[in-house]
Amino acid sequence: MKKNLSWIAVFLIAYVLQTSFLNLFSFKNVNVDLILLLTVSYALTHGYRLGTFAGFCGGLLQDIASGTFLGFNTLSKMIIGFGFGLMIGRVYEGKILLPLVSSVVATAANYVILIIVVLLLGYRINLIQSLYNLLLIPLIYNLVFSYFVHKVVCWLKNKSFDS
Amino acid sequence: MQTNEPMGKKIWILIVVLLGIFCTMFFSAKDRVSIPLTNRTVITLLAPFQSFSSALGNKSGSIINALNELMSMYQENKQLKAEVTTLREENLHDNELEAENQRLKGLLNYKESTKQFDLVTASVIARDSATWINNVVINRGSNDGIKKDMPVVTPDGLVGAVIDVYGSYSVVALITDPRVAVGALVQRSDSRVAGIVKGDIDKQVDIHMENISRAADIQPGDQIITSGLGGIYPKGIFIGTVDEVGNEAGGLLKYAAIKPAVDFQKLEDVAIIVNSRELSPEVLTRQMQKAADGGSRETGTAK
């Protein structure tokens, strides 16, 4: 129970940080997506079932708190949580490369899913501009933070709350 | 190692959920779906934390900005200091050039006004630190046609004579040196008293004129020029002004303390008289006329 509450707290803190404190380091109003990184690391360490659930919850939190279309982030994070959750048992979570590579793949996947959704919703977008603003910049931010987020996830996963 | 449990029919649940979300999203985009109170509740719950975190961020931002400003100010300060140093150096160089220009102009004017002399200009490159007011080294030597005993002058007046000559430099004994004796006379037309100008060995004055008879007409303010006697110094080069007249120890002769025309402490550029010609009678008459009219030492020679 304590562990579950800790995970909720971590996701909430991550969201609060990425929407307030980390705005200090934003570039062109683009910032790191800590919820995405948490979802990826959580899925990689807990499997597809919990990964999908974490993606669903994290995405829903973003959707509700940011006021965007309901399901916009929920969908993408859920798919990503599911996809990365399938990798459990095939990757070694202690490898330094794992969070770095997975953050790049997850950011690209998140971008593709969101672009498809936006196009399906009937919006027109400038693909070149969006590649720069919505893929390249987040990619760099996520790459920088991925290792630390993964470390936090691994630490919390292995932490025992038994008194 | 942890592994996934078999999916089984969970995959169908996932697909259904995804489809549900997809539909919700589309309806939400068309403003047909809204969850009352949810947004407000979540935002209300998160807002205080976000506010605190933002404040923390802003505080950190201010500190980072202040540090950035400090760093940029430091860089700017360094740059400005370097600029100031460069400008000072340039200014110093300019001033030096201007001073040199003035001195060389003076020498050039002197050269033009003293047609009877062939002059070679030179710069003082060294002074003997022990007896620096007596000897100087100049950057001209035998390669430039300089020979021993050639007189050295400035536009202000007589400096001394060359005593040693080397390939590209020479040593000049100044008239303040006690070993140097210059035949001199009072420029005033109704006096023309002759004597010998020498350096003062006890340095009470820079130079003095001796061998003056008691009855000689010499008084403070008189201008002393070379007499041309002795064969080293041509006639008519300005030496200095009589400062004081006194009796010598024996009582038979007088001496005159002379203030040199040349400031030996500021000696930088000089001219060596490599050849001097006798003035034509017309020029001599003109010069004497000027001297009688009170013509002063504009170019350092008697006019």
C-alpha cells in the first residue's frame, strides 16, 4: 500500500515539477516530459500490465490537469507503457544505455502517436516545424533526464517499505 | 529475472480500453464530452504545489539570472579593462610620437636656419648612470660620417662634442663635463667679453665661464655664445645665459655662473655638426645687425 502511494506521489511530483519548476529550463515553451519517462521506466521494470496502467494514469493526469482533449495523452502513454512493458525480461534494467535509448524511442513513438491523433482530429500541422519543436527539442530534454528518472524508478522499485 | 505473465484475453481488454479512450478523445475534441468537477478538482489539488514549485523555480531563476549577470559583468569588466589598457598604450604611443615629432620639427627648423652647418641628427640611446649629466651615447658613428671632436647641438644650443667614435654609435662629452672647455664670448655687441666655459666640478652650477678680467663688462642676463676659438666649436652657437657674476678666489679675475640653454636631463634628439662653413660677409653683417637689435636665440645660434 505504502509503495503504491509512493508511486502516486512520484507521478504527481513529476507532473508538478515539469509544469512549474522545470519551466525554468524550457526552450521555446518545450520542456521535459517526466510522465513519459516515468511511464517508460516503470513499464520496463514492472511489465506490460502495470506499465499500461501507469501510462493510463499518468496520461490521464496530464489530460485532466492540463485541460487538453481528454484521452490525448492517456492514449499515447498507455500504448507506450504497454509497448515498453513487453520488453521486460529482454533488457537489463541496470544498463546505463537502457534509459537513454528507451527515452529516444519513447519520445519518437509519443510524437508519432500524437501526430496521428492530431491529423485524425482534422488539424493541419507543419511537419518540419513540428519535427523540430515537438520531436527534436523534447528528445534532447528527455535524453538528459532519462537516466535520473530511471534511477529513481529502480530505487523505488527495490525499496522495501516493510517496517 | 522478472517476466510478463501471458496476455490471454487481457489484450482484448486493452484494445477495448484503447478504443474507448479514442472515442472519448474524439468526442472531447468536439466538446461533446466533459467530466464535471474532475478538472477543477485536480487543478485545485495540484495548484498549491505547482505554485510553490514555480516560486522555487522563479527564485532559482532569479539567482541564476543574477549569477549570469554577474558573470557577464565580470566578462565585460575584463574586456573593458583590456580595452582601457590598449587605449592607454595607444595614447602613450601617440604622445610619444607627438613629442618626437615636435623634437624632430625643431631639429629640422634648426637645420634649415643654419645653412652654414651640415648636420646629422641622432638620438640619445644611453647615459652613463654614474655620471649621466656628463656623457651620453648617440646612435650615430663612423658609418654615418661622425668623427672625433665634432660639435653636438640641439635647437636650444650647444650640447658638447664627440669624444669617442665607433661603427654605429658615438660618445658625446657634454659641456657640463669639467674636462670639456669651450671658448665663449658674451653675445652683447657692446661687450664681446671672451672667456672659457667649463663644467663645474663641484656641481654648484652646471657650467661657468672663467678667465674673465675684473674690468670686463659682463652682467647677469647676458647671453653666452661660442667664440670659435679652439677649432672645435664653430662661432655663434648659443651656450647659455649668465646667472650670476662673482670674483674668483685670487681676486684678479671674475667668473660667471651660466644657466645652460640645453636641458641635459631631457636630452633625446641631437644634431652633430659634421661640417661648418664660414658665413659670407652679408650674412655675418645681417647677423650682427640682428644681434645689435637684440635678436635673441630663436635657433640657438648668434644671428
